[in-house]
Amino acid sequence: MPKIVDHDARREEIVDAVWRVISRDGIASATTRNIAQEAGCSNGVLSHYFADKTALLHAALQIGYRRTEQRVNEWLRRGSGLRVLREVLLLTVPITNEALFGNQVELAFLGHAVGNRQLAREHHAIYERFRSIVRRLLLDARRAGEIAADADVGTIADALVALIDGLGMEACLFPNAFPAQRQRAVVDVFLSAMMAGSTASAAPRPTGARKRSVTRRSMQRRQA
């Protein structure tokens, strides 16, 4: 009786082998030969599941996104607002080895996606899902008064996605210059600035006699 092979499970095993090779030896060592050896199969078997290295990187990237998305969803079930937004953002920057390898795979993959509209569309869809999560948490924060009532949630979400992208690239290229502590500090200073903006917008503005008094004092200081 021929052996029954679970092709989906086998693909997952091969992609796990990609991650192990990258985590142990770096992305430059993620050749089809090394991956096949790690997965315990021949190059022929590997090519049955993945046409080339681009397809392998694509699959590794998809699984990396899926695992990150599962962790993000765990945080979304716990709460909302800026506290959860901070944790979600930190899940996507390379402050752990797994996240670093995921960002390295993404950078390597993007080179292939530039000239491939299908891959670019898939990558864009992933970004849009993440951006929608960020927008949702920002809306929660705005309703809770954690950020200014007139905050442009869409633009802030775009800025945060760009911030995360920049941190990922910097940490991949210059890991010693951008350790985990510095990455957290960059995320925190951005979120703190948003909270400060909320406090400033909530401060009472001078009206009536108080406003005239403030104006007179300002004029006196200029004349002095």
C-alpha cells in the first residue's frame, strides 16, 4: 500500500526548515541545498513543493506573518487602546531573534516582489490588514481620550506602519546600532507624543475676562 503523504504538513515542515536555517546560519545560507538537507529530503522532493528559492521565501514569509497575526489577535482579545497598540507594534519590530529573522526574510523577499505584481499585491494585502488593526486601536484610543479628539487616525496609522518598516530595516542592516531597547524607545516616544497632544488639546483655553487679562500681560511683557 503506498504511503499517504500529508502535503500541507510536509510543506509546513519544509518552511520550518527554512526558518531553522536562517536562525542558525543567517539568510545567506538559506539555499535550496541547505534547506533540503535541513528538511531531510532531496532537492527533487523540495522542488515538488516549491518551484524555486523565491517560492520558499514567500512561503516562509506567509507563515511568519500568520504566526505574528495569531499573537496580535491574542492581544486584541485582551483589550484595546494605546496599551494594546504598543504591544502589537512591538510584535512586528525585530526585538526578538524570531522577529529579526522574519524581517530579514521580508527584506530578501521584497527584492523579488518589486518586479512581480502578484507578489506585490499579496504583500500589499498583508500591509492593509495590519494597517486596519492599527487604525482600529487608534480609534479606540481616540474614543477613550488617550489621543486628541481631532487626531487624524488614518495618517497616524500610515506613520506608524512607516515607522515599523524603518525600524525593521535599520535593525536588520545595523543590529548593533538598533538593539531591542532602542527600538522600544522609538515606539514609546511616538506614542508618548500622541498622548501629549491629547493632553494639550484638552487644556482649557482662556475666555472672557481671563483671555483679556492674558492678552494684557502679553502686551506688557512685549512693551517692557
